[in-house]
Amino acid sequence: MLCPGENDTAPAMDALLKGSTANAVGVSKELRHGVQHAVEIIADEVLRRMAEPVNDVTPADIEDPRLPFARELTRDCLRYLYRILFLLYAEARPELGILPADDGSYEAGYSVARLRELVARDEELVEEEAKNTFHLYHSLDLLFAKVNFGHRRYGSEPDDDQPSDDERTREEKAERRSEDIGLRFDPLRSELFDPGSIRLIGQGVLDPRCDEETAPRWLDLRLRNSALHSVLRLLTMKKGRPGERGGFVSYRNLGINELGAVYEGLMSYTGIIADEELCEVAKDGDPDEGSWLIPARRQKDYPDEALVHYDEEDARQGLRGVKKYERGSFVYRLSGRERETTASYYTPESLTKVTVELALKELLSQDADADTTRASRLLSYKICEPALGSGAFLNEAINQLAEEYLRRRQKELDRSIPASDVLTEKQKVKAYIALHNAYGVDLNAMGRELAEVSLWLNTMHPGMQAPWFGLHLRRGNSLIGARRAIYTPDDICSPDKAWLKAKGGLAPTPLPLRQDGRPQPLPADAVHQFLLPSPGWAAITNSIEAKKLAKDHVDRLAAWRKGLFQRPTRSTAHLNADGSPKIDRRTGQPQKERASQFTRLHDAARRAEFLWSCVVKRMELSEREIARRIDVWGADPADPEYAVLRWPEQAVPKEKVYAELFEAAGTPYRRLKTVMDAWCALWFWPTDRVGLLDGTDPEYAVPATEVGLDTLAEMLGGTGDVPADPAPADDEGGQQAAADAQPAVAPTFFRAMTLFPVDGEQMSLDEADWEAAAATSAATPEAKPRKTPKPKQPARRPVIPLTNLDDWLDFLEAMLGAADVPDGTLLDKYDDLDNLKEFEDNLVLFMGMDNADPEARFPWLRVVRELRDKHAFLHWELDFALVFAENGGFDLQVGNPPWVRPRWDEDAVLAEYEPWFELEEKPTQEEKDRRRQELLARPKARGYVLRELTTTMGQVAFFGTAQVYPLLVGTQPDLYRAFMCQVWAHRSAGGTVGMLHPDSHFTGDKEGPLRAAAYRRLRLHGDFVNSGQRFFSPTGGRYRPLWCPHLRPSERDQVRPSVVVGL
């Protein structure tokens, strides 16, 4: 086996390994097509069941208002298939102990293997009773329930071991158990297997025509045998080669990476319900690289070679010729444009392994001396895959860290793990790392779900309940979001307004939450970037194409920008001519700065910082409460070195933790995220919603009763009196800086209270006497009237557009508060989530925040919400605040980010409505212009083009501005370059990055700054060559040159020579 064959120079082992790899890749590709087809089968079955007389409902009747029906149906079908794939994988590995797969009664009565044998007998069911009953559905449903809720779970019966048992008792119980073990399931309690995670398959949809309270009736959407028979054959059987028989798919030989390839290949697919009979067209009639749908009535407009035809599998069912989708049927296809814009490509396992290995070598000390990294340190490394996909890199990092931990720990203890326990102990270490230290982000919501499944499959071990990664794996855009970066007062108030310039603009100063091991507080009077207008807002106004399509709206957006982009007013009345502060004669202290737009901004910044600290505290408590007990080999929690392994006695339900952190309205996290989302959304503002910004929308014209401060104060039991401000003074520029400034109104709604120590002990919100405050406020009118005339205060506007900076400031104060904030040290006393929640609830009144729905007062926030859901803005230092506050960032970041240049490709966009623009090889310009004009005359197509153009222009502006990505200014933006900048910013002090991406930044005149930054961090540059496609299939069926820079941050200018790694 290890020697060359008689007529061959390579050992037979090489051929075996190569054949095994090729088989796994081939099976995964076939399985991906099988899963794609299975999604269509299940979805079509659900639609047919809905139309049957017993149900007789339409998608519109049962659609969830929060999620389009076709998208929910696609999600439910994929989840159902994930369940089956999970069970097939677990059954193939009985040593993991997830299923009783080696129990004869399980195999004969419950297993998916039994169903596989059943469907293998016939290619299709013939008898009506066999086709239209539900044996397969009920078999799977019973298995799903047993897996999730358990059956005779371990520890629930008298003969199960208990912590108090002595050795003799354990031996006696073991002997009794060996006589009659019986079938048992440990409950996984998984979100995947939870009955509520799939609504449209089964009997979980309430009939909309019944009375829910008196006579509830549930729709029968169970899958019939005919559908599941086809699905199970697709998932468990592979086609035979010509002249050979087919066989079963070996899930034992199919690894996590191959399953990941199956999942990841489907991430760009989209499900729709045909509203008329449709045909599918693609280049050369091959839909693997993307296709388009056309009405069947237009089939004659396209050559036969562009039409997709039924394949051999369809022909066996009597389907031949051009592939068609009936009206009302489900279509699950790969959009060519979606594939290009999302770059959802799978990375071969060979590259994943070497990338992680080389990055990890740089992170770990390898010399056997006193400075060698201790094994315990590996259990605290924070690892992240910023472009998650199926989690291939994250899984590989977990694997290698677990192996390295066990190797080092065995060496430290000078003892070895028994051979029979090695696999289980390794799985436990992997599970601990995955649950507590693994992070990832993906733009695709289903991508995040499939990554969770992949991590689960990779870490399973006996006795393990389903892991939960809700706080660590997030859906979001890794490249578009707000960050903790600041401008100084001089920057903001400078006459040249460099921070507002689109070209040659001033970049903000990054302010990490922790740097060099110390927290970084907000400098005095500094303001966060996301609290200020940005020159990239309404980026669509820079598009010539947009002006042709919607000139009036674009002109109005441009005028809105001009009105908003003004430097804030600021008073200098408190300063002498030389800049020194004036002294108050009565107090002997420096005079306070008068209220102005600038003071409102830096007050908002201070309050944002306080709310940020609240988020960090909640994340800290949340992580502690959901920590999972896992017995890691060689790690004693009583040992101070392994104190990190401590866990709560009773974990808080994960749903409660997640909801209170990320979903509850009015929390510090939601308030900060709303502001950050608004700042990002304004870059992508649609042209047809300009009225909500400039105040011309009819919604603002509706008469509304304005409530003044006096009225509100009277309602709250106060007077509404506000001290009169001294007369404004001219600043050095001759402007009356504070004349137009609007004072903050919210603090006058209640008697001011302080949490700061004033001649005594500091008071907390819990100690505040609100009843006494109300009584004092009610008694105020009896006091002696003031002699100074009461100034006329502006009414509190119930509805506010975004026409100028004052409107923006009103929004900031509504979300972040308009009153002083407590000292952040108060948060140290809250050591459980319930007490912290009470504290956060009190903040709303104390800080003068709006407590009502913000979209009612700021209607333009509805568009912000729509854009947030579409673009999934991710604010790293907020969403992973604890990692940045405690660790300064991630210790290991690995991945293969998208290699896409955001640019306007009009033909690809138009092809979504008229595929001719992509299928026609050499069209004349005259014909192209004619078709374009005809297409854009259709309102629906015109709106789609404008939306896509708005997205592209927003991305180009975001990636090309000095205020966000200063290293990319002047270059042709590429997503991989933006990822480089992000991972540099997100690494911890000693963190390492290993990424797969091209090396085009090493050439080009304008790439100098980016190139210099890369060279300062470069540790290893590997050039991977795939000549002849000998080592792995080219991604996406095409050859793409692969480079592997391994980056570790360093400020040294000296650079090691690049090392070329040949494969």
C-alpha cells in the first residue's frame, strides 16, 4: 500500500486518498443537488396540501406579516432537511452518543436507516394508499420528538448513577443496567428540533377561518409518503456511474466540511411561488452558475440552447423537454447575480486546514521554555470567522485548538489520556471552545443557522445537550456598521468642515474599548462619529444614472444633504480672547459653556458611552448565566489557572437572555443600535422616500396637537419653569453661536435628581424616592413666584422629520436621553440580570428618554428599520461589546472573505427582469438601448433598478470614504480589502489573522497606504497553485487564483521574506 505500483511511481495509498477525496467531493456535489430538489419537493407538497379541500387556504391567508410566505416556506423546508441530515450524520457515528444508534430496537424501529432501507426498495410508490398516507412523516416526527425531549433520560431512573453514589453502589447499578438497558434518548433540547421552529410543515398552523378561542382548528399540512419517499432517496442514495449500480450515501465518510459544502452551495438560492407558468433560462442552458425565470409564453423569444431542460432524473418520471413551473408551484433557483454579489463559494478543506494551521503557529509560542503558552490560555482564546458561511474555518480552528490543548496539557501533567477516551475528551474540549469562545458573522440568515448546525455536528459527544450560539453567531454585514471612533471639538467646529468632506475628508480617531490592557474612556468633549452627519449620506445623489431615472427625487435628496451638512454652532462666551476660561465671580470657578448644538452633541456622546457600559455589563452577566458545564480533561475549576471554567449553578433560559439583550425595546443596546442603524441607513436612503426626510411627506401635514412644556409638566405634577439663559455673546467669528440653539426639553418634565455624590454618599436609582420627588414637584407652585419673566419655551414636537441638525439632535436625545447620566461605577453593584433590568428600566425616566414607539415621533425610522433588515448592519464593538471591552478584540481570526468589487453592472440588474441582457453575446447598442428603454418604462422594473443602484452607490461610498475606510480611498473597492481593514481593527493586542484572498493590493499606484499597512503586519504569504485542478475542484466550477496571507499585527517596519507554500 505504501510502495509504488509496478507501473506507477506513486504509492497506492496516494491513489486511495485521492479517490476518497474525489468521492467525498462528488458525493457532496450530488447531495447538494439532491437537497435543492428536496426543498422544491417539500415546498410543492405543502402548497398542494394547502389547496386540498380539507384545508383550502392560500399563502396570503396564513402569511406571517413579519416574513414573506415564500421566504418562510424556504426556511422551514431547509430546517426540516437539516433535521434529517443531522440524524443521518449522528447515526453514522454511534461513538458520539447522541443517538442510541447501536441499539437494535432503535435501528429496527426508529432510525432513519430503517426508512432508508424502506425507500430503497422502489424508485417510486405506485399504490394510492402507499402514496397518500403518512407513515414516513409520522416516523420522522416521532424521532424528532424523542431526540429533542428525550426518553428515559439518563439520571431519571433508580439504577442511574448519582453524584452521591460510592464505588460499590456504582458497580451494582452498572451490573443491573447491563442486564436490561432498554432504549433511551438523552434530550437535546435543540432549537433545530423544537416543534415551534417549523410552522408550515405539520399541524402547527391555525385555520384563519376558525375562532381561535372557542373552536380552534389546525390545518393539516403533513407531508405524504410520496413526497418524503422522494426526499429520503435524494438524501440517502447516490446515482451509479454508467454501467454501475448506485448505492447509499456514506455519512460516515462524509465529513463536516463536505456537509458544509452542501449547505453553503444553497446559500445563494432563492425560493419564490410562480404567479404564472414559468420557464428557466441560463447560459448554455446550465443553471449551475445561475439562471433566470421568464414567462412560459415568452419561450419562443429565446433560443433552445438557452432554455433549461429536464434532466435524466426528471425523465424517469416522464418529464421531458423544456423545464416548466406551473402557476402556484414553488421555484428554488440560483440567481446568477445573487451568486456574484454575495460570493457564496465553498473553500476546500485542504486550504482551510493549512490556513488555520499557519495562523495558529504564529499565535502560539513553540519554544519549550518558560514563555511557552500554557494549555489553559488556549481555553480563553477568542476566535472569529467574519465571513461565516458554513463555519468551515471556525470548525477547523476549534479542532486544532482542541488538539493543541490536549497535547500541551498532557505534557504539563506528564500523563496521557487512555486511548479509549481520546475521542470523547477531544469532543468535550471542542464543545467548550465552540460554546464559549467561537464567534462568527454572516450576511445570510440561513447561513448563520447552517453554521450552528455544523458546529453542533463537530462538537457532539455523549451526554451533550444541544449547544446554543445565539450570542456569538450573528446575522449581519461584517463590513457596514458604526464603530467607536471620535472627532475632537476642534475637528467638529473647524470652519473647513474636513469631517464633512466627501473628498479629502478627515478620518475619525479610533477609540478601542480596551487598548494595551487598559479601558479607553471618552476624551473630554469628544463626539462619536455615528452621532454626526456623514458625507456619504444619500450616496445615490452622486449617481448620473439615478438622476436620469428619478431626477426630481435625487435633486430633493441633494438639497436635503446641503441643508443638513452644516457644522454645529458653538458659543465662546465662556472663553477669553486668548482661549482661557472666564471665571465666575460668584463661585470662583470657570464659567460653563453655554448650551449650543455642539454641547448637545458632546452630551449625547457622554450618554452613549454610559449606555455602552450598560451593554457590556449585561453581556458579562448574560455570558455568565448561559455558561455550559463541560468537564474539560485536565482542567480543575478549583485551580486558579482554570477559574475561567466556572459556571452558574442554574443557567438562565437562553430565550430570556437573548430577548432581553437583543430584542427588548428601550434597552441600552436597542437605543444605541437604533442610532447606529440610522447613521448607516442614511447612506442607502431610497430616492422615493425623500419626503420623510425633508418634511414634505403628507404624514407631516396632518394637523397634530402640540404639547408644550407647561402642559406636560402640569400633567406630571411640575411647573415646567426653565431658568432664563444669559444673553448670548458673539464668538470670534462674529456669529451669534447660541442664538438659534434649542435647549434640551426632556429634563424639564420632572424634578432633576442626581446620582452623583454631593456633600454625602452617592445615590443609586434604587434609592431614589420617586414619591417624594412627585410631592416636591406638586408643591412647587405654592412657592414664591419668580420675578424674572418666564421665557417662552418651544413646544415638544410630536412628529419630527430630519431637515436639519436640530432635528437630528432631537432624535439623539429621544433615544439616548437629555439629562445627566449616573456614574458608571454604579454598574458594579448589579450582579444578576433581574436587578440590572430594573436599573435599565429606571434609566428611561431618569435620563429623559422617549419611552414611546420612536417611529411614531420620527416616521423616517420606519425606512431605517426596512434598510436595517435588508442590509443587516453590524456594529462590531456593540454586538460583541464584551469581547472588545475585556479582551481588546479577537485572538484568532480566520476565513475566506468574498472577493467581490461592488460596481454598477446594469446588464446584470436588467437581466433579472429581462435575461436577454446577459444571454445575448454581442448585442448592438441600438437594440440594447431600445430594450432598456422599454424595460425601464415598467414601474416595477424601474423601481428594482433604482433600489439596486442605491445599494451599489451606498456600498461604493462606504468603502471609498476616508471617514470609514481611509486605507481604501482612491482604490477600486474590493470586499476582501475591506475585510482586511476590519480584521486588523478587531484583533486583540497579540492576535493573529489567517485569511484567504487575492493579492491585488500589492500592485497599483493608489494602493500604497493599504500595501504599507499590510507589509507592517505580514508574517507569511503563501501562494497556492491549483494547476490542472489536481488537488481540489475549482470554486464555483471556475479557476480562481488563491493566495494566503497570514497576518499578525506589528508596528515594526521590518518585514520577513514571503514564504511560498506550494501544493
